[in-house]
Amino acid sequence: MAGFEINKRAIENMQREIAKEFERAARKHPIRVPVQVDTPRNPACFTRERRHREGPTSLASTRVA
């Protein structure tokens, strides 16, 4: 194609400008996602007594020799 050239420098500059605009917009308007944690249906299953009966839960106790 005669007479047609791609200006790579202009493309790089445009990409930088677009990235800067996205960064500015993210600083001005941060994305916030609400997080909801459901409570257990049977809170008794998380009592101290049950954990005690099942034994320790550390990683050291689960290693296989």
C-alpha cells in the first residue's frame, strides 16, 4: 500500500493518555463492591466446646510424616 504509514509513536502516546485518564477516573470514582457475610444457620456448631472435642486445627497438627 503506497502512501500509507502507521504512526506507532502517536499510537503509544494515545495509549498512555487513555491509561492516565482511566487512572484519574479510578482515583476520583473508586469502584466499591458491597460484601455481605451470611451468619451460620446453626451457631452452636461454632462453639468452643466442639472445636475442643475435635482437637487442634493448626497446620502443624495436619502434617504427614
